[in-house]
Amino acid sequence: MAHDIESGGRMESAAQPSEAVPWRSRTVQLVLTSTALAPLGVPLISPALPVVRDAFGITDAQASLLVSTYFLVGIVLSPFIGVLADRIGRKRVLVGGLLAFGLLGGAMAIAPTFEVLLALRIAQGTAAAAIFITTVTIVGDAFDGVQRNAVLGANVAVLSATAALFPVVGGLLVGISWNAPFLAYLVAIPIAAFTQVALDEPHRTGDVDGGSYLVDAARTVLTPAIAALFAVAFLTEFLLFGVIFTAMPFVLATAFTPVLIGVVILISETASMLVALSSGRLARYLSNEWLIAAGFGCYAAGFAAAWAATGLLGTIGSVAVVGVGVGLLMPVVDAAVSDRVATDHLAGAMSLRNSTTFLGRTAGPIAFAGLAISAGVGYEPLLLAASLVAVAATVVTVVAGPVRLARADARRSSAYRLS
């Protein structure tokens, strides 16, 4: 008979969980609904930037601050949000984040000046970080094993689907008025109310004093395994945002229309969504280490194919392969971190993962644009360089992960036979 066992401060089921996503679970429904709001942050607003620029009489660089400051604040404040979620509970931080996200976003629709609009945007970035951190932490609290991979995969799939949809929605809304897209943020308020009523606070072992918490959290998180997973998270986002969202549009702009460029990116997001939905099933047959290696392998093949592509079909195929890599990598990193961190410090660990993710998203476009333009390298050689980086990441992952684990298993089997 299946029974529950305590492991790392988390209640785990001794029975092998299903790789299917438990769609009827209230926790899953609330997490995925909250996650669906996240792409409202940038994809919804991006089409509105030229209209906002004209409405306030500002420059392109000033308008772009509505994107860059949104991520930058998350890099700095995510660790503090994680500490708060571990100390006072995930539910309080998630509900507060949803309320602030909706209210601050709605307030931007009536901002009298660009300075006020930017200040509200910066504050909203903090609320968005709270949503990112607490949703994946709640999944780590509530699920284990392959089922955790399945739910986190569904989480990434929702992100990919809404990230593909919201630019279209934002374009339609900004056609009505410059401030119409910001009114969409108000949908977060009823979701916050529903979360307050319906979500159960995950079990926590109790409060500790602040000094003890910080010492224990640092001891838990600052390990080679966790640091390696944070490096994977950074490199995943750095290459994705540097290549797919920065270099590729400029490469394609010489031969294709903006609509076709959007279709190419949509195909990458679709491939990511489909593979992420299969994360639980894949985790039943492959370890997290092998899935990470496979994800970087797809990056390497996709970037190299994009560099060699001479037409639209070749480009579409290459970005689809990269999308497969994204769908493999993103759920696995969070699942692997959850496996290694006790529940009392899980939000703190996820907050640091969120900081590295946001750092990758910020640094990738800056690095690729800087090398291509300032250094005069051009974008196409950077596609090949990105492939070589991904090849190196694949080799390192295989040597440090699956190969090491296989050797350890062989040693244990040999020792067992000798005994």
C-alpha cells in the first residue's frame, strides 16, 4: 500500500506518480492560471512601444525602458521575495503579487507622464517576480518525481502559448488606444481573489529566526549541484533571447517581412510548448541530467542549422529544433532544483533561479547586439558561435551529469556483488 514519507521537509508519495498532469487539481489550475498572466509583462506591451513613444513624445531608447527595467528589478529583488515566501508562506506572496500586478498595471493606463508610467512599471516588475517565484515553488511543494516534471512542463507550455498569443492581443488593443493594453492587467485582480479563497497553503515545518534562516538557506543553496543548475538556467535564457529574439529577427529582416519573422518565432514557441507538455513522460525514461544534455544538444543543432539555412523552410526547421531544446530545458531545471532543496528553503532557491533567468534574458540581447554592431562581427557568425557554446554545454553536462551518475551506479553495483 502506498504511504507518505517525509523527505527534505516535503511530503512525498512512496508510490510512483503518474507522468500525466493532474488537470483537476485546484493547485495546478491556480498555478497555470497565474503563470498565464506572466507574458502580459513584455509580449503584450512590445507592440505598443511605438505608440507609447508617440503619445508621450519620447525617444525609442526611453520607450524601451518599459521592457528593460521590468526585468532588471527582478534580478535584484527576487532573492528577497524568495525569503519572504519561505518566511510568511507562498500563498500570501502569490496573492499579493497578483493584486499588485493587476493594480499597478491598470494604473499605468491613467499615468499622466512617462516618468509615472515608468515608476509603475518598475514596481510591477517586482510583482511579476513574485508570481514567477511562487508558482514554481508551489509546484515543487505539491508534487514529486515525474509528476513534478509533468506539471512544470505544463507550466512552461502555458508560458510559451501565451507568449505567442499576447503580442497579437497587444497589437489589437493598441489599435484602440495607447493605454488599452494596460487595462488587460486588471484581470489579475479576480484571479488573486480566487487564489485567496481556493489555494491551500503548502505545509511548512515552522518559523525560524531570520539569522538561522539565512545561514541554513545559504548552506542549502550554495552547493556545486545547485550552482550548476543555475548556470544551466542562465545559459538557456542567454542563448534563447540572444539568438531567437535578437539575432534571428535582424538576420531575417533582410529577406522577409515582419509577419514572416513573427511566424518563425511562433513556430519556435509552439515546438517548445509541445515538448514541455511531454516533460513528465520523458522524465519517466530519462534522468534530469540526460534531459539537460539533450536540450543543449538541440540548441547546438538548431543554431548551426540556422547559420547554414539559405531559405525560409530551413530557418523554420532550425528554430523548431531550438524550441524543442527550450521545452526540454526549462521544466527540468526547476524540477532538478526542487529535488535538491528542502521545502523550507525552496522559495529562496527558486528566487535565485529567477534572478539568473532574468539576468540571462537581459544579458543575451545586450551581448549579441553589442558584438554584432559595436564590434562589427555581424549576426550570422554569432549563430555559429552560439552553436559551439551549446556543444560545449552539452559535453560538460554529459561528463558532469549522466556519465558521473553511471559510474557511481557501476561502483555501487560492483560493491554490492563483492559484498
